[in-house]
Amino acid sequence: AIIRRTLEQLVAAHSELGLSIRGRGFLQGLVFADPQRAAMASKAAFARGVIIERAGRDDEVVKFMPALTIDDDTLQRGLSLVADAVNDVAEII
């Protein structure tokens, strides 16, 4: 629920990125209308210390696959760093 809630907030905050959500349970994806924006978000997250992959036919999905044993605080910290990365991408447009 933590992942989904964070992604829903990003979708609502950044309509200009054409974001949507895919996934079930702990495996979630943030879909970008423009695959280049997904690449930028992934790189910005990596610069913050978060390793995040892209998926989808055109690598347009930023994929969230945390360890099943992750604690809530660590998960929230990682999601916050990814949110910061997406916010940075939105500022560039």
C-alpha cells in the first residue's frame, strides 16, 4: 500500500508527465508517457543512491521491486528519493 500510495501522489502531482501506474502488490511500475523522461527519472534516482530499473516495450516504466523483507522506514526513504527524482524531471520540462 505504501508504494501504491506514493505513486498515486506522483501521478496526481505531475499530470504534465503523463504518468500512470501498473502492477500488483510489491511489484509496481510508474509509466511515463515519454520513455526519455523515465530514463531521466531512473538516472536521477541512481544519483541519489537508489537503483531502479526500467521496463516496458520502450523502457517507459520505472519499476519498483523492493525486497520482501524491507522495513517500512527504509521503503519510505527510498520512495521519497525516487519522488524527488521525478520532481526534478518535472521541473526540467
